[in-house]
Amino acid sequence: MNHRIQWVDSKAEAEGRPNPKYPLGIDLDMSKGQKEMCLVMLPYPAKRIGYYIIECPKCDLRVSISTAGRADDPRSVKLACKGFRK
């Protein structure tokens, strides 16, 4: 499934250091254990501070995820299908 991914640039550079636990990015899980979910690969790393807006064409779910333009930025996210949430 092709999710729409838009990155919104805040035009600011991160001042803090990245979390050393995630030198290759972080995989977010927002699925809450639901069986009906999608894995969305994100452009990694982001250019700088900003956020992704991710929209699902199947269930109209829309979420935003922040970025900092560092190694510990999100590289993927699991999303629960809006039609199957508890």
C-alpha cells in the first residue's frame, strides 16, 4: 500500500546529541498490537527538525511524527488500521 508521506521542514537544526542507543534510527510501533496494521518506511534521516505527516489511503488514518535531522530519527513506523482499532 502506498502511504502518502509529507515532510514539513521547521528550518531549524537540532542542538542536542542523538540518542546513542539508536545509531541507525528508530523503528516506531504505533500499532498497539493490532493484527491489521501497516509498516511504513520513512525517508531517513530527515534533513533537520520537522515532522512527517503520514496518511493511509485505505482507512484515512493520519498521523504526524517528529524529526530532528539526527541519527536517532524514525526510519519506520507500524500503524494500526483505523478501521480495526479497539
